[in-house]
Amino acid sequence: MKCVILDNKHKQILYNHAYDQYPNESCALLVGHIQNNCYIVNTAYLTQNQDFSTTRFSISADDLIKCYSLANKKQLEVVGIFHSHTQSSSYPSQTDKKFMELNPICWIIFSYTKNDFKAFVLNTNIEEIPIYENEQTSICNETQFDIINMFSYSK
């Protein structure tokens, strides 16, 4: 069964990022690796929503290039996309579904209205997958989690 491994204290960082960007949707790229069908996240690249919108988001090409370059240097990969929904549940919208087809990785969505995180993958249909904390699972021994704020990253 697929799942996401993401420590609760690091969910808090994504939660804070979502509220820092409110009323617009927030977004981030999640980097780590896939092991035993689990998306193991250990780095979040906090990005600016280029749409400055309450109902959609986009990540700049520069941020995407920086993120993929840094992931490659760490011998990791982009395993997920995080964003928030400011006016709806944490279920993927039709627009999300279209972009999930183009980016077939894990999508984590935070809902302001429900105050919750949910993770999804797209197979034939959208499938919700559980989010586990690092300390509560034996699937991986990952404990390090980096936050890179792309707003101030200059390399």
C-alpha cells in the first residue's frame, strides 16, 4: 500500500507556510525518496505561489529548476507537491487532477476550512493515501528534514 512518511513537526512547518501565504494558496515541492511504495519526505522547498490566487497555484520555472538541481545534488528526487486549498476541502480539484496527470507523484493538500492534511496519488482514479509520522513507522529510519525557503534562496 502506498503512503507518505512525513514527521508531524514538519507538517507544522507546511501548515505555517500555508497560513503565511493566506489568503492565497500556498505551495511547496517535497523532496526525498520512494521506498517500499512510500513517499519519504525529508526536504520541503517552500515556494511562492506565482498566481497569487485563492483558488489556484503555480510554481515558477526558476524555483522548479533550483529544486530539481538541489535534489539531484543530494541524490534525492521530487516525491511530492504540497499546496493549500483556501476555500474547499483537501480533496484534489479538477485542476489538481489535470496537473496530477502531468506530475504523477504524491500530492499533499492542506484545507483551511477543514484544518487537515490529506495525501493523494493518481492511478486510474484519485486515491487517498495515509500520512505517517517518521517515529511511528518502521518503514524508514529517516529523521532529518530540511526546509529550504525558495523566497530567499540565491544559489
